[in-house]
Amino acid sequence: MKCKGAQNIFAEVLEANIAHIPGVIAVKEREKLLLREMQAVLKDYSFEYTRKARGSTGIMRMPVGFTTASTTAGW
């Protein structure tokens, strides 16, 4: 594939994606630190589940990429 003097949109898209990655990494590192702090705070937390609270759907939203197995390991 050759680009004859025209704008190389493929290279520009790739460069834009590459330039975006360091910012994404920084955000995810901050999120990871926050989740680690939350995990440390909840390490000794326990509760008894008896019934759903009024108006509750019973579903706990977790950050994308996390499962109960990865967040409760070691509890």
C-alpha cells in the first residue's frame, strides 16, 4: 500500500492510539491504587446478609475487569 502525497490516515490513527496509551495507563494505575486501598480497608470487614434493602436490585456494580473472585481473594 502506498500513499502518493495524500494524507496517510492509517498512520495518523495508529499514532493517535499510541499517544493515548500513556494517559490510559496513568488512569488505570490510579484506579489500581484506590482499589488496593479500598481492599485494605475492607480486609477485616464482615457482615450478615439477611434480605435485600428496600429499593435494592441486589446487584453490586464492580469496575470493569473485576470479578468477585479477584476482589475477595484472601478474605
